[in-house]
Amino acid sequence: MGAVEVALHAAQETAEHPSDVGEHLGATMDADRLVSHSFACTMRGYRGWHWTVTLARAPRAKNATVCEVELLPGDDAILAPEWLPWSERLRPGDIGPGDVLPFQPDDPRLEPGYTPTGDEEEDRVAIEELALARVRVLSPEGRNEAAQRWYEGSHGPTTPGAIQSAAGCGTCGFLVPLQGALGQVFGVCVNEWSPDDGKVVSYDHGCGAHSETDVPAHPTDWPDSAPVINEMQLEIVEQVVVPADAEQAPAEQAPAAEQ
């Protein structure tokens, strides 16, 4: 219990810098002749951690020896979140170019697409004409999850743009309905002026680019202003008076000039 200097020296040798080991916090008796000394950790980012040095003394020995040195977290230590495999940490939007998701054979969102019957003609019609050659297709659970996600997302009826729109997408000429059960609620917007162009929208979604709405006519924003009359300044103009006989003289002298 008194071999604090031995434990401190062992902790300082293990740490990257001797200054990373702080004051002595105490010692605990783990077993007969087995003691653990604790020292504060002064490294940045390790708040609440402490160095633990375990010492032992052999029977009839005079000096304690070092068993191990560990950096352990305390009750208020900052810890990393619980580790999860990368396949469980993925979130929508994380997949980038070249990334590949692991295969999930028991994905509840999918179900077998088509099971051959053994009848050559029946299988040909199902595979070639009905396009049922996919190994797996969307299950009812997967379809319901997609419908709920789309309806509650940014292309459903609760967005600010949809609430302020004059009409829903269900009456817009730029909506292409989906096929199957999802087509009862959703379609694809094909209006290049719409912020939802190329995206799945619900029939009660809406925007300002609806094909059947118009903007009410209003006066121009730049009307002609009233003429401004400056009554504060006076401009003096000199008037030249021309005698009446001077205006007629050229006309009377014209015949003489012609002679």
C-alpha cells in the first residue's frame, strides 16, 4: 500500500508523456498482497479516466513488483458509443458511388418473385410476357414501408409548399401515376419547373407549378409616376421683340431682288 512511487514510475513509463499522469487518487486491496493504485489522467480528451497500476508482493519478499498498468474509465468518463457492425450503422443516403450493400437473404421487404411451375408454356408467359423473372420482388411489408416513408417525407401533403399550393398533384397534367398498389396514392412529377421534377409525390402534394393554376392579374409594379412640377425655382428668359415692319420687309423687297 505504501509503494506509491513504484506505481507512479510504472504509470509514467507506460504513458506517452510523464505529464499525462496526475495525482495519486488512492489504492484498493484486490487480494492478499495484491494492490491497485490509481492516478488521475491529465491527457486531453480523457476526462474521467485514470491510470491503474496493480502491484503484488511475493511471500516473504520485501519489495513490490508491477503486474500491469491500465488506463481505465471512471463513472463520469467520456466513452465511445457501443460498437456496431458497419452494415448496421448505414443510414439512407450513406451509399455512394462504388459502395455495395451486403446481401440479406431474409429481408422482410422482399419475397420470391416467381417459382417455376414446370409447365414450359406457362413459365414462358410468366417470365417473358409478364416479366416475372426477378428472383425477389417487393413484399407487402416493403410496399407499406415505402408508402409511409414517401407520404410522411418531403413529397407528401404536410410540406410547407404543399400546404400553400392552390391545387394538389392529383389534378396536375404533369403527374405520371405509378403502376400497381402504389399508383393509388403516388405518381412521378415530370414538370421541369417544379422542385419535385423526377420525384415520387403523393396525389395531395402540391407546388406552384401546377398545370391548371394561374396567377391573378395585378397592376404593374412600376406604374408611371405623376409629373413633378418644380415651383421653387424661376428661370428668367429674355424676350426679343421683332418690329412688325421688319417681318414684312423681306417679303416686300423680294421682287426687287429678283429684278
